[in-house]
Amino acid sequence: MKNIKPLFSITVAVLCLMLFTQCGSERQTERTGKAENATNVERYLTGNHGKSIRIAYINLDTIMYRYEFALDINKEMISKEAKMVATLEIKRKVIEEEIAQFEYKCNARIFTNEEAYIKEREEIMRKEKEFMSLRDEMYAEWESENFERGKKLRERINRYIQEYNDKNGYDFILTKIGDNILYANDTYDITNDILDGLNNRYRKTKQTKNP
């Protein structure tokens, strides 16, 4: 029994030494990895030939709220949606009135025979079906037009950014939407430059169409 305790103590000491050695190796590996990553990031930002990479960013929320073409599209689509909803509302009320009349006839036992009851019921069901088809068709058309307008908007913005960058030579132009970029130095914000250029071009286009 006396020989067990020293052996146990030695074993624990050996295990502790192995753990400390392993932890030390892991810390060293971690430090080495961080140093290599920092070097890689620095090398990446300076390019292959030691040339600094030029980066800028655009706040897309600001573009969408202040680009006059985007605002005009939004107003037009809201107006079309309002007209569509008004048209559907009128048709829906007509059908609801016919349904109310049909229910009244049923409760008052006005139908003289089953054939008349079935005929009017089927007519109302046909009108309801037509209304739902018209509603789906109108919304699908509105959504398709809205998608095409959004596509045209993106193309205009992207085309102008490309032209802008041909003159300014940035390597990266990032898009800031909400908080997708946690921090960015305002020095690299070119939003106002892009916005001014987009609006000036759009105003000239409107003047050409409406001299």
C-alpha cells in the first residue's frame, strides 16, 4: 500500500506536465496562426506588388431614398396599386351584394323551385371565380411590372457606378445596407458623388423627354 501513493503522485505529475506542454504548444500555434493571418491580410490589402488597394463604399439605403428615379418608380407603382385595389374593391362589393340578395331569397323562401335556386347559386359562384382570377391576374401583372422596374433601377445604378469607377479606379466598391458593414471610415464613402451623378443624369433624361 505504501508504494501506491508515490506512483500515483508521479503519474499525476507526468499527466500535468503533458497537459501544460500541450497547452503551451497550442498557444504557440495560435499566436503563429494569428501572425500569419495578419501578414496575409496586410499582403492582400497592399496587393501583389506592394500597391495599396483602393476601396470605397456606397450607402444603398441613401441611394434608394434620394435617387429621383427610384422615388418616381415608387410613386408610380403605389399609384397603380391603389387603382388596382379600388377596381377590385368595386367588383368585390357588387358580388357581396348579390350574395346578400341570394341569402335573403333563401331565407324568405322566394325561390319557386330548386332549378331557379341552383341556377342563381351557380351564377354567383361563377362570378366569384372570375373575380378571384381577375384579382390574381392583376396582382401578377403588377408584381411583374414592379420587378422589371426594380431591375431597370439596379441596371442604371450599376452602369453609372461602373462609369464612375472607370474614371476613379477603385479596386473595390462595397455596398452598405443597414448594418451589414459594422464600421466604415466616412473618408471612403462615395454615396453623395454617386447620388449627385445619378440625379443629374436622370434630370437631363426627363428634360429630353419633356422639353
